[in-house]
Amino acid sequence: MARARRDLQHAILMGVDAHRRRQYALSARDEAATVLLAADASPEQLRYARLYLSAAQRLSDTEAAAPDDRTQRYEAAS
């Protein structure tokens, strides 16, 4: 659960870097799914895993639909 939470936090902190934000969101989704599939997960762990999975999925879906902002960032730096 700690890895899923950490990756979600990193995804949010990535700011304008859509690619890295999506990568962290996908990692958080995978970590949460691992907990959901664990036979020894407690009810509390399962509840948090569902929340993290949902949040990570929303973040990764949003980033997949967003335009590529890398070009915008380089133009701004010029």
C-alpha cells in the first residue's frame, strides 16, 4: 500500500510532465491491484487499495486523453 500511495503522490507532484505523471499513476494502479489480489490482504488494505486503484486509473486516463505538453514546455523555455 505504501508504494501505491507514494506513486500517487509522485504522479500529482509531476506538474506539467504528463508522461511521467502517467507512468507514476500506472505504477500506483499496479501496486493497488497487487494488494487487491493478495489472499492475505486485510479488509482495511482492500478498502485503501480500491481507493488508490480508482484514483490511479482516473489520473492515467486523464493523462492519456491530455495533449502532449512536452512541446509546450520547450516552447516556453525558448
